[in-house]
Amino acid sequence: MEVGNLNDYIHGFSSAPESRRAAACRDMRYRLFCIPASVLRPLCVFVWTAPARVVSGSLMRIIITSDLHYNVARSREPTEKIAKEICAGGGDCLLFVGDTASTDLTVMDRVFGLFEPFRGVKMAVAGNHELWTVGGADSLARYENDVSAACRRNGVHYLDESPLVLEDTAFVGNVGWYDFSFRPSGMKIPLRFYQHKVGPGAAAYFDKHRHLLSHEADLPPGALDVTSRWMDGERVRLPESDVEFTRRMADKLRRHLSEVHDRVSRVIAAVHHLPFAELVPPTIVPNWAFAGGFLGSELLGETLLDFPKVTHAFCGHSHRARTCRKGSLVCKSIGSTYREKQYEVLDL
Ligand SMILES: [Fe+2]
Ligand SMILES: [Fe+2]
């Protein structure tokens, strides 16, 4: 693997079998949508494999997509393709779960423009790529001001700023982050390499990271085979540590959940980073395994589980579709890669 290319590499997981399965599920749900609502509700619970429960209120169709990466050349055509498909299918809500664009936020205007014909309510959370800066600019200011402004001028509700309530359903979410709680303990790579977002093999390559190897005695055998780095380390400039920023996002998630929880019958959550370790793609490849440390945080999941009305949570970031269940909560990573975009349809 080329040093410095891990973000691209992990996003290149093969997803063809998952794509076919997802497409089959979508087709099935579309067929079910033609059935009267009184028949549809119990069937929908079965098809989406949500926990059995009584759903009250009118039928709501929610479309969820993620990781469109429209700034990347090979992502453009597949993004345009699913935009047409989603707009033609319609729905009540459309939710973007981050990594829509990158350093150039005008790309968000172009992406949201593709979905302009969609007549329902549009919502978005930021991804780590929207926090990427050039020239050492402040990623937190960008997150709070610039991404917010891009959403506002395109008529998209920015969930990172405030939750949204539609009838008896609330939508809550934000970028999330990582605190290295998902790092593979079996690898025994010392924490300092995660904090600097560089594998031991890559640290040997870059002058500015070579000091991390000064205590080589604590390196396990094979550590130098981890030759990748996580590119947030070069592109994201936060005024606090990753652990502190993760705490900031989890606290905000809790605050927003508390604001809406008693006002609605259900909550749909969207967090760009993974909230549960079960969603981390399993791998035996050292560079990929090292990347697991940057995929999310157990703190995000613990926060969601403190609110029993959160029935569904969606995330992106891993570029690999996986699902896990935690009691009455179903959590799914969307699984868009750079070359193949995915979306979910949730009928409530
Ligand atoms: Fe992504
Ligand atoms: Fe991401």
C-alpha cells in the first residue's frame, strides 16, 4: 500500500455482494409501498428487520444516503445516478450522513443541487471530510459556520446544529468522531501512533513522526508492517484532542436527544462515525485493522442507548454496509464506496 493513502484504501472495500443484497431489499420495499398502509406497516417491520413494535401515526418514507464524496472524480457519475433514482422514487425525508464533499464546500452546493427535485424535507450531518482544511485553517469554525452555511443556502437542515421534529418523529445527529476506543487491542500498537494518526511503518518514513519510534521496545512484532496514516492527521485542525472532540460530539448528541425525546414517539439518529464496534469491518490486513481506531467511538453508542425512543441509527464513514442490533435499536452503516453509492429506504 502506498503510504498516506489509507483513507482511499479503506474506502475501497469490495461491496458488490452487499450492493446486490441492498438493491434486492430496496426493490422489495418499493413493491411493498404499493400495498395499502394498513397492510404495509407490519410487513415493513419484517422487511427492514426492525424490532417488532407498534407504529402509530401516518406513513413516513425516509431515504438515507452517505459518503457521496462528489469532489472525487470516480464518485461523480454514481452520485448523479442515485440522485436521479432517489428523486424519481420520492419520499418524505432525505438524510445525508456526511462526507458529501471535502475541502471545497461549494461542492456541497453541486451535490444538493442534484437532489433539488426531491420534494421532501432534506437533512444532513457533517462527515470528517467536510472538516478537512487547507493552509491550517480551523476545522471547528468550518464545522460550525461554513458547513452550516452550505446546508442553509441549499435548504438542507443541518442536524449538527439542531434536531428536527416532523409529526411524531424526531431526527437527531452530528459528525461524531473517534477516540480510538475501536482500535484493535490484539495488534498492541501503542496509543501514541493512533494519536498521531500514523502507523509505526509510516512513522519510520516521515521525519516529523520518527520520534514516535524512540521507544521501540514497546512495539510488537510486525508493527512496522503498518505503513499507512489516517489523513485527518494532515487535513483536520481541531483546537482540542480527538478524545475531547468526541466527548464534545457525544455531549451535543445527548443534549439534542434530551430536547426532543419527550415530545415524540420515536427518534431517528444519524452519526457519520460508527457508534458500535460491531459495525467496524473485520479484517486481518494490518493497515486496515489499524484504521479501525479512527472509525468511531463507543461513547456515541452509549449515548444513543440512553434514549429508548431511538429506534434507528444510521452512519457512514466505513464505506462498508453492516447492521447491528442493540435491544430495540437497529443501527446500520450505509456502505457507499467511492465507486458505488448506496441508500436505504425506511418506511415508518
Ligand atoms: Fe467517506
Ligand atoms: Fe468519513
